[in-house]
Amino acid sequence: MDKSPDAFRTISEAAEELDLPQHVLRFWETRFSTIKPLKRGGGRRYYRPEDVLLLKGIRHLLYDQGFTIKGVQRILKDQGIRHVIAIGEGKPLDQLPAPQPDDDEPVFDAPSPVPSPPAGSKPRFQLPNLRPAPPGSAPAAVPAVRPAGLTSADRERLSDVLRELLDCKRLLERAREG
């Protein structure tokens, strides 16, 4: 028996529709505060149709477009929930809603600074300017097509990964010292 498109989905139904394990949906709830399924007695989750579309958009950005969790968080912040839902609906980029950050979306901290190389050493790589955009500036767009080579969006995603790796390295160094 198929459910109506307007019916709520259990976590198992949503996971099956998205072709994801249930634990991934639970994990995403911890990383994306915009994912808010209804919870009933015993903590049972019920996803609204909009929740499932948002999850589809997040899944597409993470798995098909190669964004990191931080990158998708940034898209949610800059472009808004409706933009990611439209991606989940499979709308062409020219039909996506204009960027309008939603008022109930989380505010993210600025990225942690990347340490400078020791004086006199030659840096192995050069990071782009990673300062947060000033308030009121135009948000970054989601790339429609991936041209050959590294685009600025690819560089930004790589920089996000590098920052995460450096944070992990710092944590490991602190754990070894303590």
C-alpha cells in the first residue's frame, strides 16, 4: 500500500525513500538544525513531506555534488531552506528560488584561523581568503556544472576539509600531550 504524497513518513520510510540508513538521518539531525521531524511518544520520528524534500536536497548536495557538511550548512545559511528543498524536488537551477536566508536558521561561527607556517619555511599550499562575507553581501551560488579543473567552489570545499583536518590534528596532538 503506497502512502499519499502528503502523508507523514516514519524514519524507516524516509530512509528507504532516500536510500539511506536510518542512523544517517539521525546523525543529520545533529548537524542540520533545520531538520526537525515531529517526535511522538517514545521518540518516534515522523517526517513531513517538506522534511523529506529537504533531506533529498541535502543528500543530493552531499553525495551527488560532493559538498561537505559545513558546505551544506553554508548553503542552508546563505541560500535558505527553500533553496535546498527546491534542489530536493529536482528543479532546474533557473527555477530555484532566489536566496533568502530563513529567520529560524542557525547562525554559524566564523571558521577557526589556520596556523601560519614557521618563520623562514616555505608554505606547501596557499589557502584562499576564508573570512566570512560581510552582512548584506551576495551569498555564494551553488555551481550548476562542474567544469574541468578546480573552481572557486571546489577550492572552498577543499579549504573546509583542510580546516577540519587541521582541527583533528590539533585534537590528536592535545590527546597525545595529555
